[in-house]
Amino acid sequence: MISGLGSVGDDHNDTAAYLFNINITASYNNLTINLTNEHGSVNGSSGEPTLLFPSYIRTASMVLCIVILGIGVVGNVMVPLVIIKTKDMRNSTNIFLMNLSIADLMVLLVCTPTVLVEVNSKPETWVLGEEMCKAVPFVEMTVAHASVLTILAISFERYYAICEPLRAGYVCTKTRAMLICLMAWAFAALFTSPMGLIAQYQMVDYIDGTIVPACLTVPDTFWKIFFFFMVISLFFILPLCILIVLYTVIARHLMADSGTSNTGDINQRARRQVVLMLGTVVLSFFTCLLPFRLFTLWIILTTRENIRSLGVEKYYNILYFCRIMHYLNSAINPILYNLMSSKFRQGFKRLIGIQRKRNLLLMRHRATMSTSLSHSSTRVHRHSPDLSWRDGSLESRTRNGSIRRSVILRSSLLRHEGNHKHKDSMPQQNSESYV
């Protein structure tokens, strides 16, 4: 995302350039030795090295980013559409999930393409201009913080719905959910605003003697280091501890309630399904962001000598692995919804037309059975007005057996349809469990 050259002195060979946020940490001498082109060639007759990323890093980063970008954008666009088009999915939990999808879309559309630009540019340069130099780190950190706050809100909403259902009716409302989402974005943007001052766009002397643009986010003062420690503590470590405690309480309540609950097996299974899905989303979020946060802390706490001793190529391997994991989190959530939530799965199918074809086939089958029942009733009425099951002939019994099978099948279809209508008309405190 951001080039991380440190403060550049008069003698650039003595500069220990190191990155905080996204790019390489290395001295110019290391860059000269390690980041030549694949054949070790030099530029023309001047003998200047051609600095490029190693081909395997460049290829792997581009392929993975394109795949993540494609899957993530399609999936996160479908999530809000499914929630908006499905009436019984417009509840507080799904409002939070829709907000999470919007945050993931911002990461994918704003931040992920910068990797494609960086790996095809000179290392330690920033070719996207001053505005993007300040916008990209601000957007990435704001979205990460808003996502953490949204996950906390979802988890507390589940806690009230399962552990304190009497309070959930007036605490977990759609209006309050939308207000919390707006507040999450406001707080995230407020706490991330110092990044606009920390990210510096400068023209620096490059190793080949040219002057190149660079985007620097170096924690070289006490206040910058304090800022990074603060955001990692407030928006990663503390939320992780809260969520571990919260989901432990929810799990214990569900296990204790399984033998004594009067809500029925279907409602109990639905609650467990929702909690399992949300718990998996939380786990994937912190798992994907953990490498980048640990790498950030290591950069802040270690010395420049340790960073330099790591080596340029190894540094890039760790760096881009952390970035790919960070962006993978933004693409994986719709996949988890589809795998672990039957309602989201049905909504996705309806959106792409699969469920519609199935409904058409079911309607045709019902029409055929209705016609068959009508013809059978007419024939039996002509030959046996009292529809007696005991006194009729063998032919009448055969026909009546056909009628009974048709009636049973039709009653089953009507009962299935009635169950769906009953679920749609359930009050909020019950329907919200079926995400």
C-alpha cells in the first residue's frame, strides 16, 4: 500500500530505509543486490541495475489479488441485494452484516488494486499521487476499525437475543442497528484521522540517481508510535478479548438451554446455526488480520539492524503474505454466509435464478396434481355419489385410493406452504434468529 522509506539523508547508501505500513524495509545497498531483474542484467551501458520485484512474488501477488478482487466484489454486492430483496431477512443482525459487506467492498475496490500497481513498479516508489498516498492508508485502517466495531455490535446483539431475550425486543431494533453502524464509521474515521498527517508524499533520491516519488509512513516519533500502539490495542487486542468472553458466555448458555428450552428444536437449531456462522466470521476476521498486526508491532519494536538482517526478499515474502491475508478477509465472508446459513444460501440462489426455476417446477407439479384430483373427483362422483370406502367395487376402491394419495400429497404441499407463511408472520424476536 505505502512505500516505507525512512527519513532520507544526504548519503543514501547509509540510509536504513524501513517500512511501517506496507512496503519493504531495507537499505539501498540491499535493494541493489537483491532486487535486480531475473537475469541479473543491468540497464544499458551505464551499468545501473534494473530494480524489479522477484517474479514469483509479482506473479503470485497479481493472481491472488485478481481472484480475491473478483470473488469478493461479486459476493459482497450480492449480500446487500439478498437482504434487501428478502423481507424476512431485514433484521438487525443482517443490517450489521450488510454494513460489514460495504466495508469489505471499500477495501477490495480501493486498497487491493494498489498491490497490482506496486508489484509492477520500482520497489519503494509510489506512482499513484499524493491524494492516494493519504487516502489508501486512511481507508484501509478506517474500514478495519469499522469492521471490528460492527463485529462487536453483532456479537452483543446475539448475546441479548440468546441470553437476555426479554430485553432483546427493544434493544435489538433495526433503527438502533442502523444508528450503531453510522456511529461505528464515525468513530473509526475519527480515530484514523491522524493517518492523514503521518502519511507523507515526498520526492526522494533513488538508488539509480533519479528522483522518484515515495509515500512514507515511518513511526519515527513518540506520538506516531503511540498512535499505532493505541489503534492496535483499541481495535484489535481489546475487541478480541471481549469477543472471546462474549462467545464463551453465549456457547455456555446454548448448551445449558438445550435440555430445558421450551422454544422447540427448530428454533434452537436456528440459533446455533446463526451463532456458529457469526463465530466463524469473527474467527476468520482476526485470523486474517493477525499476521499484519504482528508484523506491524515487530517493525515498531525491533531495531533497524534486525530489519536489515532479515533480507529484502524474505521481507517482501512476509509483507505480501500479510497483505494477501488482510484482503482475503474481505472476500471470504459471503462464502461463509453461503456455507453456514440456509437463508443466505436460498437468497443467493434466488438472486442468480436457481431458486426461481425450482419454484416454477413446483408450481407446475401442483397444477398437475390439482387437475388430476379434479378429474378423479368427477369420475368418482358419477359412479359412487356417497364416496363410500367400504361398499364400492374394486374399481371404486382403486379410484378412491388414488384420490386419497392425491389428497395426502396436496395436503402436504399446502402444509409446507403454510409453514413458510407462518415463518414470515413470526414476530421479530423469533424471526431474527433465522439469519
